[in-house]
Amino acid sequence: MNPPVRVLYLAGSGRSGSTLVTTVLGQYDGVFAAGELRYLWQRGEVENRPCGCGRPLRDCPLWQRVRRELPTDRAAAIAAGLRGRLRMRGLPALLRRHRRGVRPVPAHPDDAALADLYAAVARHTGARVVVDSSKLPPYGALLGALPGVELRVLHLVRDPRATAFSWRRRRGLDGDADPELMSRPPVAKAALLWLVWNTVTVRLWADRAPAGYLRVRYEDLTADPEATLRRIAAFAGVDPDGGPFTGPATVRLTPTHSVAGNPSRHRTGPVPITADVQWRHNLSRRSYALVTALTAPGLRRFGYPWRRGGPGPGPAVGSGPAVVSGQTVGSGGSAQVRQSAAAGHEEG
């Protein structure tokens, strides 16, 4: 019998650095940076969007081998089924089932194809750890119930004012030349999504720390990139000494085979990791106040100041069950990655 596939699942809100963390982890021996695998069926198989290596996914030699073991003729139906099963309106029922100790996302015939996907990825890459940056907590809950999957959850968190600002940037889905833009929700919707996804992530997995859950904040990651990525690697179960750092805040990236995610997943070569703080100056007062009001319960929990220009966040202390002593590391997230001063922002 094959051993279970260890999946490091990056959970939380979008624009919190999952693309950066995934790409860096993919440079470690025994780690496969899979990207947002919940999108494989639609963006990869149906739309044939680029793999992280730059080829259309169906032309990538690695994914060709994996796809031979999957029901690709049913890709559109599987994608539609996932969208229906993971809707936000199903969260109350999901959390009730979790509290009762039963499977949060009910079983479905498509689950066999999902389990086959992760097994095939591990088999054809030889990876001991598959990094999935899908972020959506219900999908992570679904994965955790699949046979043959050993789930570890990395919870990425970033200041909600920063994520709301980032969501408003105009960006092609796969780079500047792509006419299809990434989602641009209004700041109020971005704030509510931040609060909901981060709260649900805590309720589903925080009690699994330290072995099964680790929280990382963007702000701490960008303050000390090498030390934070080393700790994440150790949590995932890989050698933390094998990373791509050429300095405390610089990595050398080689191509990955990630599915979906921020277009910065295509970057290679030496890349410095620095904090993106443009929002501190360019987010309007009205938007700042609105996001702050909507996310107030989460600001204290995750250690963020209310006032603009307030002291930088330190590790959250005494904020209830969301905080696990010694487990809040840096900020989940998205560091701005620049290859030059004019490069765009990496916000997974």
C-alpha cells in the first residue's frame, strides 16, 4: 500500500503571499510547488492556461504524465461540481459538521478523481511534500478527508487593508499581456472575505498546532524571510537547510510547474523579498476606515493596529483560541517580489 501524500495546504485570504511561499518552497528537494490545484480542472484542463514553466498546461511534459491518470474528459463537470460544493453559503453547515466531528464537506463521487490527482502528482514528481496554495478553507477541509492525503495547514495572514488595496490592482490573470484580469472585488467585499476565510481557517485547524497547523504573517515574513521560510520548511517536514536563499532576503528561483496563482509564479532568477507597503500611502481614508471597521474582530486576533501609521504588528498575544503559543510566525504572505524597481507585486 502506498504511503499517504503529504499536502502542505496554504489557507487564508487571497493576496497574502501564497504564490511567493509556494514558489520558494518548490525550490527545496522533495517539494513540488503545485500552485492552486483546485483550478487544475478548469484553468488547466478546460482553458489550457500556462503551467508555471510557461507551456500551456496540456503541453507540459510533467502534466501530460499526470493527466494520463485522471478523468480529463470530465474536467468541466468536476470543476463545476467543486464550485457548487464550496460556496460560501455552505460555511455554516460545514462548521456545524466540523464541530460534530464528521466530514466537513460531504463525500461525492468526484472525490476519487481528486485523490487520484494528488497521488499521481506525488508519483510522477517524486515529491515527499506537495504544496497546494488553493487557500479556500472549504477545499482544504475536503482535502483533509480524502483517503491517502496527510494534510498540514500553513495559515497565511496579511493586514486586511493591504489585501483590500492589492485586490484593486489591475492585473492580467497570467501576466500583463493577458486580456483576462484577475478578480478585483470592491474593498468592502475584500474585507469581508478576509474576515471570513481567516476566521474559518482558525476554527477548522488551529487546534491541530503544532504538528498540523502553523500561522505565518506577511509582515514578519518580509522582515526576516530566510528564518521564516526555514521554519515553514521544517513544519512541512523537509530539510530547512536546502532552500534557495543566496542572502537573508534574496532567493534564486527556477521554474516550477504550478497551476494557477499570481502571475509572478513565472519569475525566475535572483529575486529579492521586500515588504509591499504602497497601501499605507495610497489607500484612501474612506477605504481604510471601512476595511478597519469590517475586519475589527480579526485585527486584534492577528495583532494588527487599528490606526494608520500605528506601531507595526508583533506576534498576536492573548487573543483567544486563534493564537497558539509559539506558532504565530511572520505574516502569511505575500511579499513584494521585485526583479527591478519597476517590477510588479507578488501577492499570491
